[in-house]
Amino acid sequence: MERRSFIKGGALGAAGALAAPSIARAQETFSWRMTTTWPPQQPFYQVGPGSAEDIAQKIEEMSGGRITIQVFAAGEMIPAFEGFDAASQGIIEMNHGVAYYWAGKHPATQYFGTVPFGMSFQGQNAWYYHGGGLELWNELYDQFNLVAMPCGNTGVQMTGWFREPIETLDDFNGLKMRIPGLAGKVYASLGVSVVLLPGGEIFPALERGVVDAAEWVGPYQDRRLGLHNAAKNYYTTGWHEPSTTSELVINKEAYNQLPDDLKAIVLAAARSANVTSHTWSEANNSEALTDLVQNEGVNAQPLPDDVVRGLRTATDEVLADLAEQDPFTKKVHESYMAFKKRHDAWAELSEAVFLSIN
């Protein structure tokens, strides 16, 4: 009996020794910093449902305070477009932005923001989560010492604000326009001088004529920046950004230090924000557009059909050329387009049919 007691005690002691590091690991706390590319108090992106600050709050709540995240808007800690490098280098742990801002790092980054004439919110997220898109995203970002994930989506965006009407494709030639991502390359192929500006600098540039046109997001966000006070021609089709994804990037070493349950919490918070932000946009854009048209004298209309056809032709050429410039970009391009083809076949028989009769 004494021998059994000794063995039992030894076993319990060993189990306790094995459990102790796990318990200590579970109680470990982390204090992180997140920078963003967005102006302070910017709804959707910086504050409010599905925003950077909302993600930080949700992570802290779900983790019981084991992760706390201090969020810095653009310019509060570093300039708007330096968060990617800061997270890559471990200066900060996280950055909230859009992948197309990092086209200078690698051309394939742009596919993880949005693709002109690409997929809807439904299709793009299906590609991320179930079509290999997220795996490709992280394969690319591994070279930058980053872990990436979707954390927001605007849905269809407006084409933008123009000081002068757009009636033909030739009207783009010679324009100066604030426009990021692959759409910027399409416009450049048509003679547009493309300018990349953070959100907080768009209105003064458009107002002073530094740019002739600019796009930001959609009616609610654009009204808040006051873009309707600088230009009155507001076009739509969503061709350039049919579904624009916000990204959360995390320094890889910092992420790997998290126990599995905290990693799961970060992933869950990002996925939640991806859905919440999109529904927030859908809930707020209609009222804002009505106000802009009825009370602010905005001329909101679709681009002419022949202009859209010309933009589609230019887009096909730009994407084909881009895919041939780099093997990994080609890999991402082919994955995206193959998934889009499959998803389009379903969407045309489901959502498109429903919309046509509704």
C-alpha cells in the first residue's frame, strides 16, 4: 500500500510538473500596439463597429485582459503608410490597413485588397477562407515576417468624385486622381496621373485642385470627409473596388509567442470585424447617398456604358501584364481568377437572378 501511495504520489507530482508550465503559459499577458493607416475618429476604419479599435477591444474582452492593445491612428505614432514596415520589423505588433497600399513591396499584395471587375464580398471572402486565398496571402507575407488576415470589408465602393464630368474614356487622359491599388494602374494606362494619399489628405488636395478627382470609400465615408464640398460629380459602378478588404497584419514573432487559445481569439476578432464592418456599410450608405443628392447638390450617376467597357478592356490588359511580370503574382492571379470563374457561375444563377426580379 505504501508502494502504491508512493507511485500514485509520484504520478500526480509528475502530472503537476507537466501542467504547471501550461497553467503559467495560459496566465501570461501581452501588451501590444497597433498602428493604422486611417485618420483619427474615422468611422468603420478607426472607430465604431468592426474598426481597428473595435478589434482591439474585442480581443481584450475575449481574452479576459490577457491581451491589451493600444491603437494609434495615422500620424499619432508613425505616418499612415509606415505601419507595414513597423510591424515587419517588430517596432509595433500590429497594423491595420489595406494590402494594396504595399504594392511597392510586391505586386501580388494588391490582390488581397481588391481586384477591378473582381469578386463581390461573398466571392472574395469565399476565396480567402475556402479557396486558398488566405494561404497565398500568408505565403507572400511570410517573407516580410508578418501574419495577415482579413478584418473588414467595404463592399462595393463608389467610382469617385470628379471636378468635371466624365463622358468618354478620353476624359480620363491628363487627369490627376487619388486612387490606390490595381485600379490606379488601369487609370494610369489611360493617361491618368495617379496620386496615392492617405484619407486625411484627400479633401484638401481635391479642394485646392492638386488632384482633379479622388475616390475614398462610399457615401457615408465620403460625406464625412467633405468630398462633396470639393467636387459635385459622383460616379458609381464599383468597377475599381467591388469588395475592398481591410487587413490586420501581425509581427510573426509576436504572434507565435501567443498560446493557441489567444491566437484563436485574434483570428475570431478579425473574422467578426470582417462581417460587422460590411454590414455597417450596408446599413449607412443609403441614407448618406440620399442626403448628398437631395441636400448637397451632388450629381450621382453611373459611368457611361462605353466608358465602363473601355475600363474593362484596360483592366484585362493591365492584369495580364502584371501576372507575367512575377511568378508569385501569376500564381495569385491564376488562383483568384479560377475561383472567380467558379463563383461567377453560381452567382449568375443565384444572386444575379434574384436581383433581376426584385
